Amino acid sequence: MSSSSHTVNIHDPAVQQKYEEWITETKERQVRSITFLTGLLYMLAAVLDHLVAPSRLLPLMTMIHLYLLPPLLFLISLLTLNRRFSNLTLILLMLAPIIAVLGNLIITVSMEQPSMRLTEIYLIIFWIFTVSGLRLRHATISAVFIVVIVFVMTYFFFSLNKEYFVMHCFWMSAALSFGFLGAYLLEESYKADFINQEQLTQLVAIDKLTGLYNRAKLDELLQNELDRSQRFHHTFGLVILDFDLFKEINDTFGHQVGDHVLIEISSLITEHLRSSDKAIRWGGEEFMLIYLETDKEKLIKLAEELRQKIEQHHFEKVGKKTVSLGATLYHKGDTIHSIIQRADKALYMAKNRGRNCVVFL
């Protein structure tokens, strides 16, 4: 497993799934705070309505700005606390600005100077794209739906002169285009942040020489498998591989050649592993392999195939070499310490049997 295999590719299905989980959690926090704040601002607007709104429209404006929109927005904020309601939250979040615009149009159509209120629509479109927390595709659907509704309503039901109607359409188009561009750039920046974060995480977890996971990552990988096995009653195998007589290579050929041999054996291990398996450089010339969804016979077979693969390989600088392997399966109640201790004991037995063999314990 070379270091390049750890390059974060957003199009990789596993990385894409992880990104979706990350962005969902990030957006949930954003939606929770933004909808709550917007609900408060509509309540403030309801107070201001009593100061500036025509008395004949005040009951309607109060109903929309106080009794309709704030409860809806507060409900969305509350729903983000439970991911079971994520689909409902998304639907309501897409509908909320549409309802706000319809409310605005109902109020504005009865006003003598509708231009004072139509500007709220431009703000709502921008709100959808930049602060609502909607993903780009969902924001676009909601915003386009609003633009179509507003265009039809203002063209057929509003008495706007030609000059104002043309400028109104222009500002709506500007809000839509700038909002879309802003949302697109924001979504790309989210992806870039995620990739940078993942690459930093990988750098901390990767052995610089071999490109395999390092010892610091081992506990996390093992604990994940222990938790999964306990929860779903699956099993996994752990193998410790030790390069036989590696000290002789360093003493005879030097540490640079020794490092080159470690790189070669890491490539052999990577070629051997299935896509779901994991390889860790445990330290020095010792490697740890985690095989998922396996049993005793399959684990021994996999370990033996790897042993033979390495035995048959001609190392560029030092010729033919061998390895010893200690293998074990997850047992109910295992801890990180207990499963490593059992695999290490199996490795010790392999060494005592003359090396170049696999021992299962």
C-alpha cells in the first residue's frame, strides 16, 4: 500500500460517503441556528409592522410574520436535533422560503407601493443559497420555484409599470445568479476543507516510509472492528508478520537497503490484501494485518498465501527472504490488548518453530 493510495479522492465511494456524513452534520448545525435566528427576525418584523404597516393589512401581516413563519422556522430548528427527521427537515426547509414569498406577495398585492415589499423577495432568494443550509441542488429547486411564482404573480396580478417590472425581473435574476454562484463556491470550499482535513488526518496516521497505516492508527482500526464484531456478531482476523532475520540485512547491507526492503514487502502486502482489509506497520520490520469477514480456515489460507508470495519474491538488493506470521481470530469479549497479545504469542511460536511459517492461536 503506497502512500499515493491514501490520497483523498472525493469521487471515491467510501470518501463520498464520509463526506456526506460530514457535510450533513455541518449543515445540521447551520440549519438549526439559521432557522432559529430567522424566526426571531420575523417576530421582530411583526413588531415593526405595528409601527409602519397600514391598519387594514396589520391582521394579515401579523398572521404571516408572527403566527405562521416563526413557528415553522422554530419547528425546522427543533427537527435538526433528531436525524430521523432529516427528510422532513429538508422538505420544510425548501418550503419555508416559498411560503415566505407567497406571504409577501399576498401582502404586497394589496399595497399602493408594492416596491417597498418586493425587495424582501430578493433577500429571501439570497437567503436560500447562502445561509439557509440547503445543499446547492435543493436550494436551486426552491429558488427557481420562487422566481417562477413571483414572475407569474407580478406579471398578471400586480399593477407594476413597465420600467419597474423590468428592473424587478433584473434584480430577481441577479439574486438568483449571484446566489447560485455563491452557493456553488461555498459547496466547493466545503469539499476542499473536507479533503484538506482528511489529508491531514491521513498524514498523521500513515507511516512515511511504507505508506501503510502506522502504529498510532492501529488502536482506532482495531477498536472499530471490535465494536462492529460485538454489535453485529461478525468476526475478523488479526495477523502479525515479522521479517525473518531482518537485523542481518541492516548489518550487512546498511539501513538504506533495509528501508528499501521494507518498502518492497509493504507493496507485496498491499497487493495481497483484499479491499476491505487493513495493513499497519507496527514497528521496525513487524506488520499487522486486519482481515475482515473471515474464519479460521480462510485466515490461515490468506496468511499462508502471503508467506509464500514473500518467500518466492526476489528482493532487489538482498535476494530471497522469508517471514513468520502469527494469526488469531476475534473472540467474544476481546480487547485491543488481548487480541494483539494472542497474535503476538502465535508469532513467537512461529519463530520457535524455525521461522518461515504460519501459526494460528
